[in-house]
Amino acid sequence: MPQSRYVTSLPEGRLECGLCPRGCRIPPGALGRCAVRGNRAGVGTLPYYGAITAMQVDPIEKKPLYHYHPGSRILSVGFVGCNLQCPFCQNWHISQAGGGQRIPSRYYTPEALIHAAQAEGSGQIAYTYAEPLVHLEYLLECMTLAREAGIANVLVSNGCISDAGAEAVLRLTEAVNIDLKCFSEGTYTRLLQGDLAAVLAFITRAFETGVHLEVTTLVVPGLNDREEEIDRGVAFLASLSPQIPLHLSAYHPAYTWEAPATDPLRLQALASRARETLAYVYTGNLPGSSQDTICPRCGRAVIRREGYRIDTSGLCPDGSCCRWCGNALPITVFMSK
Ligand code: SF4
Ligand code: SF4
């Protein structure tokens, strides 16, 4: 059984986990709060190492990533557990599992996972669904092998991780979508059991490392949908670059959160407001709403999206600019397109 790399020993056989800001102090025989990292007789254990709860090929737009290989498909794998406890979690049956529960899963060594990706043939793997970063040791093994095999690593994460973990994973990541759940330290710490500063640091590091970066905020009525709060998140992203794509997604009641679903008109209004500052703001989970990418200079559609049908004919052949006006665009496409 592989051992945790992110623990330090404490008196009486306890371990302190430094992988995320929760800093769990784990007694012998127990698990940390993510319920997937343990302490067996003073040794950091990873009882769910290689346990894959879901494996399927998705459109990359489903991650969501709209500016990275648009129209491509990606092998997507999911894991047990999460270090946050969002009461509206849409994947709660796996994110809040672990702790010895028997979750339907199949074990893959890192080598077996890369073989599966090679057999599938999309050339990219997304580590996604619940929270991949609580399985960082496994991720780093897989990502290293993927790099060697010419397979791109895509991460979909809550971004709530220590500096050491962030540095290690982003070195091996080609593209990331990070959840910015709200812009309130109090909501992060009291309700979600997370840490806003750590998430902002992760977003900043991803941007500065040159990883393709997109950000998602699930707009939950009464929780994070005040204009001032959305404005603060938008201003933070714009301080890095106004070209970072932001996905404002509609919430639907899930897990223990019973507030009514996000009003589509409210979500559209928030998106319009965000577009005054950011060049690319999309609404998610709103069937029928336009998801096209519009050239900020000439106003014409460069990528048209109808569900998961993607038309990139508005891009110049290498994807770097608008076909209609030649404006440079922050979009990565497969060169074979
Ligand atoms: S990764 Fe898990 S065990 Fe480690 S500090 Fe975070 S919640 Fe605790
Ligand atoms: S961070 Fe994501 S997976 Fe984890 S509890 Fe929150 S919504 Fe669920």
C-alpha cells in the first residue's frame, strides 16, 4: 500500500496531514476529514489508492473547458472523497463517502490507467468528479506516466490545497478548471469547511505557471449570488487576466441544500454584469442559453455550441485568432483540426 507523502508525526502516534488547509491531526486507526487518508500505527495510509469510481469519455465542454481543445473528447475518471463538505454537492454520494464504506469502484494501477487512456485514444485524461486532489500521490504517478506517453492531464478541482501540493500537481497539468465557490472567507470556512485564500492562491499559481485555466462558480441563491460578491470574484480574476473564462453555473437542489434552483434570468443578469469586466463569461446548466464564444473585437461567433455539438469554423486554422477579424484569442486547439 503506498504511503502518504504529506504527513508529519505527532506525539502518541498521531499524524498531521499537510495536504490541504484543514490540517487534520489523525489518531492511529482513524481517517482525516476527507475520509480517504488514514493513519495506521503512525504511518500515513491511502486506503483508496487507485480506486476509480467512474470512468467514461466525455465532451471536454462538460468539465467545463470551453477554450481548450473545443469539440474534443476526454477520458474522465473519478474518485471517492473530498476535503470540502458543500451542502449542495451534486456528487455527494461519492464526495462524502470513504470512511470504509464500500463504494462501487475498480482499482487501476497508474500503469493500467494510462493503458486504458491509450486504448481509448483521445490523448487526454480528466481527473474529475468528486475531488481528485485528496488522492494526490496517485495523481502524480498517473500524470507523470501520462506525460511520458504524450497524454495531456486535465484537472477539475476545488483548488483547496497546500502550496506544496499545488506546486507538485500543476507542474504536470496542461489544463485546469477550478471551482471558486464564493468570495466569502466565512462561507468557505464555516459552511464548506474550505479556505478561500488557498483557492485564490491555487488559481493564481495555475495562471502564473501557464496552465490553461478556466474557473467555475455555481451560483446558489441566497448563498453567493449577491452582485457585490460575484463582482469581487470577477475583479480577482480580472486582476490576473480579463481573458480567463468564467463559467457561472445554475444550481439545482442537491444533498442537504433545499433552496430553489437558480433563476435563469438572474443568472443571465449576473453573467451580463461579469462580461463588463471579463471577456469570456458563460452560463452553465441552462439548456437553451447561448454558449457561443464571441470575438471581443468584431463581435462575431468564433465557436458555436449547441449542446455538445461544437462548430469551430470561426477560428483560424491554428485556433489562435478570429477567422473574421484576425484578433488573437486565448484558445488552444488540436493542431490536427
Ligand atoms: S487532505 Fe484530507 S486528511 Fe489531509 S488535511 Fe485535508 S481533509 Fe485532512
Ligand atoms: S468541493 Fe465539489 S465534490 Fe467536494 S463537496 Fe464541494 S461540490 Fe462536492
